[in-house]
Amino acid sequence: MTRSRWLLFAALIACGRSSPPSKTDGSYQGRTIAPACSHLGADWLERPDREAREQPDRVLALLQVSRGMTVADVGAGTGYFTVRLAHRVGASGKVLATDVQPEMLRKIDARLGREQITNVQLIRGTERSAELPARCCDLVLLVDVYHELADPPSVMAGIRRALKDTGKLALVEYRAEDPTVPIRPEQREASPEGDKMSLSQIRQELEPLGFAFVTSIEELPDQRIVVFTRDDVIPTTPAGQRR
């Protein structure tokens, strides 16, 4: 394993659960739901090699995030993507940063204050809802979050309602098809994928929940970006984009 892979492996251990399992831990569509990253392991979200491995600015460029957009950062954590989104959408745009842990939201609030960012709204979510307003978002972004959702159908139903007619959903997940991408040790026995998801599993779960597959962007070292729209707003779809 290369040094960068070892660093990623150590980071995944560091972000392991620091509190007892919740009553919602379980499985969905044959997949074991991974434990969420506790605020006690939040330093992992700011690890030194994250920019090189996850390439956040490239992710946002590939998703064509631009000025004036309203973007939701669901499972925002420490605000690693939130602040980048805020700069990209500019003063005419808005970022909705939602997380279930108030400790994470306090970390983001402090960060926004230090960096004098004023176009971010913080939202306390729940295990069943990201608490986003209806038809508010041009883009809803979940970075390494979807596989941790305790109640995917409920959360994604709310996210679907939050998308504008032209809005997109983007999931960034570690590729399960790549055996060299490590998973957290506590997930190995429970699930062969753990903190990773295959493209087929993502589509199997999202399409029945009212989302239409658009594309999978395979240009990152360890992750893929999977883009969806609401399935009720696509009049026609070019061949090869959706089954």
C-alpha cells in the first residue's frame, strides 16, 4: 500500500465512532449503514492530505458550481466544503450547511466568523431530515455522507423536495469497486463495502426514491461523483445516460 493509502487508512480509523451506536444503526438495501463521523473525530475532516486525495476545488468545478447558485452542503461536518462553496457562489448566492451534530455546526459558525463569510445559513438536521426548504436548491451535495444516513428514504425524500426543477443532487463516495481503497476496521466484518459504495448500489438505492441518474464522474483518486436529478423533470434523456 502506498504512503497516501496508509494515510487515508489511518484517517478512517481516526474518524471512527466515539460514542455508543444509536438505535438507528442497521442496514438498508442489503448494505450495512456505516457509523457517522463523530464531532470528537472532526480533526480527520481537516487532515493535511485531504485536499490532494479528494480535490475539493476540482469537485466543485466539475459540478459547475458558480455565482448566484443556492447549494446545500448536507452533512457539512467542519465546513470543509461549505467555505469553498461560499466563495464559489459569491455574495449573490447562498450555501445551506446542514448537520445533525450541533457541535459540528458550532465549528462551522466559528470558521465562518474567522473568515468573514456571510452567505452561509446553518441548519440543524435530524436523522430523518436535512431540514431543507422546498424547491430551494440548484445543487444538493453530500460528500462521503450518504452511506452514513440512518434513514435514507426519509432523508432523500426531503432532499428531493428541496431540488428546484433544474436542480441536481451530487453524491461523492469512495469507490467500492477499488479494493485498494481502505475501509474502517469496524466495518470489515459487518459489510464487505463498509465506508465505500459501488455505482450499482448507489443507483439501486437512489432511483426508486425518485431520482434520475445523470452521470458518474470518475476523475478522482479514490472517489466518484454521482449526479442525479429529480425523476419528474426530465422530458428526454440522451441515450446512454439513464437506463
